[in-house]
Amino acid sequence: MAQTLHWQKSTFSGGAEGNACVELAASATLSTLHLRESDTPDTALTATPVALAHLLAGIRGGLGPQRTTSKTFF
């Protein structure tokens, strides 16, 4: 049986109306966290609290994906 998740909007999502926010939900046992963007509610990242904490720490520390410049060759 699928559980019903109760999504909570991030306070850092801004005050814009509509689907412009990040949402978080926890499983009933708190062993799994779910993260999604409100404009794509059918797609969610699922992780343990420890794994999500490591991801957020890496993002805060600047360890996110590096932007690259694409080059066009003729």
C-alpha cells in the first residue's frame, strides 16, 4: 500500500505564487526523505536523511556540478 506524503514548502522558495518552490516530505518512519520541485510533482529525489544532509553540505560548500561552456565547431 502506498503511503500518502505530506509535502512542506521550503521557506527559501520565495513568496511567488504558483509552482516556484522546493518541497520536502518524510516517510512515516522518518527513514526516507523526498525532495521535489512543485512544478514537477511527479518527479522526486528520495534519500536517507544522512545522504540528503551530505548532498546539501556539498552544495553549500560549492561542490555542485561545474558549468561548462559549450563550443561549436564548424
